[in-house]
Amino acid sequence: MGIALKQIMEIIFWIVILIMSVVIHEVSHGYVAYLQGDPTAYYAGRLTLNPFKHLDFIGSFIVPVVTSFAGFPFGWAKPVPFNPYNLKNQRWGEFLIAIAGPLSNITIAIIFGLILRIANFNVPQAFFELSLVVVIVNIVLAVFNLIPIPPLDGSKILFNILPSRFLEYRVILEQYSVILLIVLIIILRNTVFFGSIIGTIFQLITGIPPAAIGL
């Protein structure tokens, strides 16, 4: 009973950090859109860190719980809306909005990773474990979202770089985005390649070998 309770508490701990990380991710999208001249997210009340404004029942609760038990915690929040026609920079506006999300997660990972490097284990155990989870979750979010498959940010980044003649392929892929996302999660769950990328970035940021914490 004690082990089961501990596992449940750990899952809740991971999910809380995951939710706050995806909220920051989405707010970053909206804030960059706002700076680009589009107030859509602002008027929708989405430029806030209040998680209740961003939560998605499936992506913020069901998926995180299921993937946590599977050892691959992941989830998402409701996408922040934006109107591309309001953007000051019509050529690179969507690119900047898309990349803002992963960059926010990398920034969070670096901040907490540097704290771990500087502290060199000389911090309370609870804070050390918190920082580890924050770094791991945000690296996973950043790397996963940079995969160029709709509806992930990587697809928006890619198709903004490619010539306009490739846009028709984007439309086709976006029609099957949910299926592609599910297949992608299953594939990544069953391959060591994704985990090795996460582990390598984790060590670069924190200086801690992934094997030391079971990555």
C-alpha cells in the first residue's frame, strides 16, 4: 500500500510540473504573437500563467496519467489562438511564434540545470529532485515539440522555412495530425533513440550522467 501511494504521489508531482511547463510553453506562443501585433490570445484571456485558462481534459489529465504509468510522462494544453493576418512580420511571424514554445522549455531546463551545476548536490534533497524533474520534463517537451509532424511546433517551423509550394503537404498532414501524434508517441515510447537524445541534452545542461538518475 505504501509503495502504491508513493507511486501515485510521484505521478501527481510529475503531472503538476508537466502542466506548469506546458502552460509556460503556450503562454510563450501567445506572448510572441502579441509582440508581433496579434492580440487574439490577449483577448481570449490566454496570456496568463493561470493553468485553468489553458487546461485540456485529454492532453492535461488523461494523457499525462497514462504516459506516467508507462514511464513516458507527456501532455499538452489547449493551443493558444493567433491570427496570422495580424502579424507584423508576415514572412517569419508564425516561425517566431512556433519556436517560442520549445525555447521557453529549453530556457527553464537551462535555469534549473545551472542551479544543479552550481549547487553541486549541496541543496535540500526535495529541491534537488524537483529541479531534476523540471529539467527532464522541459527537455522532453522541447525536443518532442520540435519534431516536424503536425500539430507539433516543429511542423510549423519546417513549413515556414520551406518554399510555399510545400504548403499543400502541410494541409494534408494536418488532416491526420491526431493519428500521427498517437503513432509518434507509441514509436518514441518503444525506442531508445529518443531517450538517448534526452539523456545527452540532460547531461550537457546539468553535468549529471543520465545513468546516475536512471535515465
